[in-house]
Amino acid sequence: MSVEEKVKAIIVDQLGVAAEEVKPESSFVEDLGADSLDLTELIMAMEEEFGVEIDDEEAQKLIKVKDATDYISSKS
Amino acid sequence: MNRRRVVVTAVSAITPIGNDAETSWTNLCAGMSGAGPMTRFDCTGYETTFACEVKGFAPTDHMPPKAAKRMETFTQYAVACAKMLVAGSGFDPAAEPERTGVVLGCGLGGLETIEKQHQRLVEAGPGRVSPFFIPVVIANMAPGQVSIFTGARGPQYATTSACASGTHGVGYAYTDIVMGRADAMMCGGVESCMTPTAVAGFNAAKALSTRNGDPARASRPFDKDRDGFVMGEGCGMLLLEGLDHAKARGARILAEVIGFGASSDAYHMTAPPEDGSGMALCMRAALREAGLPPEAIDHINAHGTSTYLNDLCETRAVKTVFGDHAYKLCLTANKSMIGHLLGGAGGVESVFSVLTLDRQTIPGTINLENPGEECDLDYTAGGTVQKPVQYVMCNSFGFGGTNASILFKRFED
């Protein structure tokens, strides 16, 4: 699975949204209904899946799905 | 007595013998046992390998998948029960939010999540503990989520008193309405902790039956071969309303709450005093609050756990309070079929007490084949009986020496 597909799977699992709703331009909070606890859990799940560390400052910049995918790709 | 009258206008339940109140009641009256092999975790090597589990419960039947994921099982049961309660009552908490509250008894709360997250902490470090850990495990998240799902904005909290939690929940919800803090209260008790540490812990305390070869006959309250309780899980809820409020909306009334008694043993962490004097205190307190003499009571929904000590001491306490009348009234032990629902017991047994009054039917106690020493009262061992019942006293006693007693009455205007 590509980074994009893996990120999508994590979002679907954590946020309980349908796969079709998860587009690169989707905002975690506005479009996918994530609250602050959801975001923390999402970041943790991505850290575990990809074996990366995402510190708080960097996490705050991940507004859309595309931001997360790009960030993780850049770190792997 | 000028006290505001409080009535029960709906009940709901999820138990090891049915995922709603009506199914549970039918199966209870038919003498069905909810016991079977433990399936929630691999219990190879554990002293007890069976329990009374809820079967076939699908959380997503009652709530969206994301919400279900953010709840432990005990909270899912509470939300599902609350939704059934509201649907069955014809009353919408969101219509009078500030006058409707939620009180649920819950003894242990989110043990499953505590175990899993502790494992993560040890294996992966503090940075890997879920942000949902605290919110999910706290016992009051059950009433918390009920309030979120139903829109109730009145008093909302959990009562924790081990095996008496549910009965205290009903008692304090009743009190909130009497005091005018609310007009309607969703209340009861819930528990689900079918986990390795819970089973191992209860086993270490020698509290659980180890009759692994015959689960359906293991829970045998008041029987001479009882060897401990059978762990159960589930939720029982009641909708309590001020009588004035219930009448104003033409609600069907199932029973009336007329007294609540609470007391302490002040004796030992787990064992009651041999004379059952703490239990006797709370029964007397409930009678006093209701303004009734002991002789008025015709039926007791007993705590009856199937442990040597509880059943003996409870019997002694009943004899102390009721004297000769103890031999005229009849008791029943629901735990013979549903097991011990811990924090949920008082809630589910209150539901059964209310249905006893509504249906004028006393459910039998199963597995009582040879009465234990001193257990010579009528525990309805011969099977379910249809006969007039005017008052039901529902008793629960918990570790820590905490005792609670609710008195229900057949409703008369």
C-alpha cells in the first residue's frame, strides 16, 4: 500500500468516516469532524504505522490529509 | 408525609439473558441461565473459566461507529439502554433538558482500557498512551455519554459503591426528584469488566465460583453447595419521574418509589459482620422513610450472590428486621440466572423488581436444591409464581460494607 492509502486507512479507522470522504484536500477538523483528542490519536497512529516522530509543532501544521501524506513521505 | 411522589415510567436492560428488558424478564421467569464459557479473553490457566456474558450485542446497532469506538463496553451498554429507555417511555429528555438528569451506578468502570493502555505504556512508553484513556475509563463516562446522546442537562453523575452502586444510583436519582432538582431522572447501574485482572483478582479473593464443569448450575444463592458468585455484565435503567410530571404527560406508570435506605457495616473490607447488622440497618432505614412497618412487605429482591457469607448474613439480617414475618414474605435471587452484574446489579434487579409489581409475578430462584444452613426462608425456589404483590424491597450490599435498599410499591393513584 502507498503512503496515501495507509494514511487514508488510518483516518477511516480513527475517525469512523467513509473512505470516499477522505480526499487529499479534506481538512481533518472541518471536513472529517476530528476534535482535539481525535487529532492527537491520529498523529500517534501515524507515528506508529510509519515509525516516525511528529512533534507538537509539526503536528499543528497538518491541517489537511495532503499535509499529512506529504510530511510522512518526506520523512521516510 | 408531604414528600413529592416519584414513579417509574419506563425500564430498559441489557443482561446475560436478553438484550432488552422484555426478553430478559421473559427468560428470567422461565428460569434461563445466562452462564457459559468465558469468551472475552483466553482464560486458560485461570481458576474460573466461565461467566454470565451479554450475547450478540452490536454497539453499532445503537450508535455510529466512531462514537462506539470512543467508548468502552460498559458505556456502550449504558447508551444503548438509555436509547431504549427513551424510546419506550414516550418522553424526550431533550424537550426538558434542564429538568432531566442521569445517575448510573458503576463500580469499576473501564478496566479493559486500563489494562490495554497500561500495556502500551510499558511496551512503548508514556508518549503512546491514548488521549482517550482518561475519558474512556472513568466510571462516570457512562452517565456522561448518556447525557450527550439524550440531551439531558440536569444532575449527572455516577454512584460507586461496588455491588451496591446501581441501587444507590436509583436511590439518589429518586432523591434528586424529591428535592425538586429534576422532574425526570434516567437511572440504574452498569458494569462490564470481563477482563484478565478482574477475574484473576476476584479469584485471588476467593469470591468467584470455580464450578467450571457446570456453569449453568454454578450460581446457586442460598444453596448449601454455593461456592462463590458468577461474574456478569450488563445494564439496567429506569426512568423515574415526579408523579405530577408523569400524570401531566399521561405516562404509563409501572411502580412507585417510596423509600431508600443506605447504611455501612463499619466492619471489614469485604466480609459483612456475621449478624448482618449493617444490612439490617439499611432495610430498616428504607422502611422508615416509606413509613411502613416490616409486616407490610411481601417480597424482597435479594442481593443473593451465591457466596457463603453474603447469603448467610443476608438471611440473618432479613430475620432480624422482619422477625416472624420473614417466614411469610418471599424472596428471590435474580443472580441465580444473570450472575453478579457488580455495579449493574442494583440497576437490573431494580428493573426486575418494578416488572414484578407491574406484572404481579415473582420470578423464581434457580439452582436452590438444598437450602444452606440457616437458609430456611422462602426464596421462591419452586419456580416463578403469579400472585398479588404490593411492595418489593430491592437490596444490594457491596465490598467496603456499603448497603442500599430501595422500596417499590404497586402504583395506586
